[in-house]
Amino acid sequence: MTDTFTIAIDGPAAAGKGTISKAIAAQFGFAHLDTGLLYRAVGARVLAGVEPIEAAKTLQAEDLDRDDLRTAEVAQAASKVAVIAEVRAALVDFQRAFARRAGGAVLDGRDIGTVICPNAEVKLYVTASAEVRARRRFLELTGKGEVTSLETVLADVMARDDRDMNRAEAPMKAAADALTIDTSELSIEQALQVALKEISALRMP
């Protein structure tokens, strides 16, 4: 396959979009980009003392390989730098080039279908209630040995949602033509089957 085919998947933290995105990419043999990882890498550099815009402009591929990008502290830093217009602008070209690569691409984030790839062939918005997402994230963090409480994680999730949805630059929201998948009462496998059915229908000749 040499044609381009872009699948844009947006949604809040811990809704399952990352897992679904990776599974979709594997199913169709597409390249996958977790765009949130770009912002986490910038956030990690900021925590290390680098100025946000400089951190975004000088981001290197190896910055995405750090083993501390999934911590709660880096997640909060990522959410904070993501509201800075200059940071987002510095990362846009990379994301758009990735999206139109030959062979197809799946990108997941918070503004893929609305800003980065408004002409994507498929747009999905994967969401779940804040309480369900907090419980998932709590289990993930404690499973890695981090010491926290469900109440703390819920507060972090809600604060991040508020920043992401109400930022002036590229706020998180479902694209008008996106299929919304609420995973609050769905297993990942069930949500994936809904997504695959939508994608397969749109890829039919």
C-alpha cells in the first residue's frame, strides 16, 4: 500500500484511545504516533529546566524514548505546556507530515481531528467518565509502584480535562464529523470492534 490514509483519534486521558490506536495501527499495518508523547517529552524537558518553547523547538527523537514520560508529574507538565500556542506550533509540522506518510497512519491526541488533521479519512473521539478514567489511571500508577490515592488521581484527571477543554489554543473536543466511542461501560475489545467496523466501512472501495 502506497496511498495515504489518516485515522485521527482524540479524547481525554485514560479513555483507552492509546490502546485502541495501537491495535488499529497493528490491524491495518499503519504507522502509529502517540502525539501526547511529544508534549510529555516537552514537559519532561521543562521539568529539567528548559524553557517551554525552546524545549519544543529543539525536541529530538531520543527525547521520546525516556522512561519517565508516563509519570503523573510529567503528565501534568505536558498539559501545562500544551496550552502554549508557540509550543503547539513547533510540533504541528511533524505531526502533519507523519499523518500523510505513505502506507497509512494513526495519530492519537486531543486536537488531531479538529486541528492537526481536519481532513483525516476517519475521525474517532474516545471518551469515558472522569471517575472511570481516574480508576483506570490509579490502577496503572499503583501497578507501577507509585504511591497515590484515587482521590488525588481523580482531581488530577479533572484538572487536566479542564485545561485541555478550555485552553484558547486547540481545545480538546470531538470533531463535528467524528464517531464518539464512550468506553465507560465497554471493554477495550468491544470499543476496538466499534472502531474497526467504522474504519472498515470507510475503507471499502
